[in-house]
Amino acid sequence: MNLTDGCDYVRKEARAYWLFDAILSHQLTSTVNKQKFQVWRLKKQEDDTWSLHCEDGNKNILATQHIEFSDFPIPEITIQ
């Protein structure tokens, strides 16, 4: 996986190596892997759990992952 400087910054400064591991693990599915443009959204939910979604850029959800706990420092991030 190639990361932009911005993604690498988030990964290192937020200690969010796990986030990019999760994104990479979804690349093993054909639904996600065949999509050249991907939009990943990590969002904190009201119950303090997190959701990770992959969209195709047209609001079509390709993958979803529920995350029980994270100490990610901001409530939401979008990675394209």
C-alpha cells in the first residue's frame, strides 16, 4: 500500500497504524479491491464505538467495519 504524506502523518501522529491495517485488510475482498477510487470514513458513534466505511465516491458503501474501541484523537476522518 502506498500512503500519501498526509496519511503517513495521521498514521504516525495519531498512532493509528491499526486504521491503515484495517483498510488494507479490506483490500482482500474483490468488492473493495476492484474499486480504483475509495473513500474511507472513520466516525465515532454516540455510544463511543466507531464505524469504518468504504465508499466508491458516489456514496455507495463497499465495506463496513464496527470497531468497539479506539483512542483516535478526533471524532471523524475521511481518507481518499
